[in-house]
Amino acid sequence: GQSLEQPSEVTAVEGAIVQINCTYQTSGFYGLSWYQQHDGGAPTFLSYNALDGLEETGRFSSFLSRSDSYGYLLLQELQMKDSASYFCAVTLWASGYSTLTFGKGTMLLVSP
Amino acid sequence: NAGVTQTPKFQVLKTGQSMTLQCAQDMNHNSMYWYRQDPGMGLRLIYYSASEGTTDKGEVPNGYNVSRLNKREFSLRLESAAPSQTSVYFCASSERNWGRGGSYNEQFFGPGTRLTVL
């Protein structure tokens, strides 16, 4: 089976930097994705890591260590609009097709 | 482009009733997915369709059936609804992108259907 662990809640203030960690135990791991979901809304894709190291996309960066089965999402220069839930998800491949298994999500609360 | 659309947005059923949740995408994606989201549980895959004409079970398929009607449409049916199926249901479709390390599928989600079973 697959399991992903991430903190249930993280709080930070505007302008700060926050890191959301994700550890996983899977078979057939192919890569780690991050999705953002504002309250009541549709999840939206943020980033993907297949190789070790850091991927940067504007204020957001994502890191992966395959040997440690660990990744994180780094959010810089936090804004109020970053208050949302963040999900890590592992990409699994079977019979030539891929699916995602999601963690339970981390709620980020940004305060003024 | 509308992206991924779902109908209805809200639905209340009585135990034992049946209904079909509709999903359509206009992005010409091959793969489509149905998830349910419960508080504190994240998104769990119910069924997916890797391409037109194929469907496969996900993590929590019991109590559901799906139909991939054509490339655009993927429906989810509850034959006999139970209170345990009270949830928010999301449909998604995916396209293959290329990044460092190879290809990956980016999923695009619909707005969700909020279903309550009494």
C-alpha cells in the first residue's frame, strides 16, 4: 500500500517563509507532486519533482530526496491569499498509466 | 475553454436512491479520474479511465460504477446511496507534461459536487 505523511496544519505570518514536509512510503514511486486547494475549491497543480533536488517556480519551490522518501514545499514571501490546503501526491505507474495518491493535506493559515 | 465541468454542484439523496454525477472536459485529455474528499482524509481515487474505452478501480471503488461515454465525458454512478457516501466528489482529467526527470501527468480538477446522503 501507499502512505503519505504531512502535518495537518501550519501557521505563519505575511512575508515569512514556510516549509511543508511530506514523507512517503510507496511501491512503484515515480515522482512527487504538490497541489493547492482553497477552501471549497478545486485543487490546482503547483509543482512536480521526479529527481532529487529543488525545483523553483516563482515564490514556490519543491524539493525531493528519493533516498529519504521525503519532500517539501517551500513558500516564500507569504501572502494572505496563500492560506489554503496543500497536498503532496505520489505518482504511481501501472500498466503504462499513472495515478496519484494524495496525502491528507496541510492547512496553511497566513496571518497579517 | 471551460476546463473540467461537473454537474450537479449540490445534491441531497435519501438512503437507497441512485444518481449519476456528470463530468466533462474540453481539453482533449485522454485520462480522467473520480475522487472523493472527506474532512481530514485528502483526496481518494474512486475510479479512473486511462483512455477512452477503459476504466479501472482506484482505492475506494465499492458502491460506485463509472462510464467513459466518450473522450470528453466520464460519469460516476451511485446505484444505492448510503450515508457513508456523503462527500465532495471531484472529477479530474490529465495531460502529459515533460519536466526534469521525464514525463508526468498534471491533473486538472472540476469544481466538485457536494453530495449529502440522508
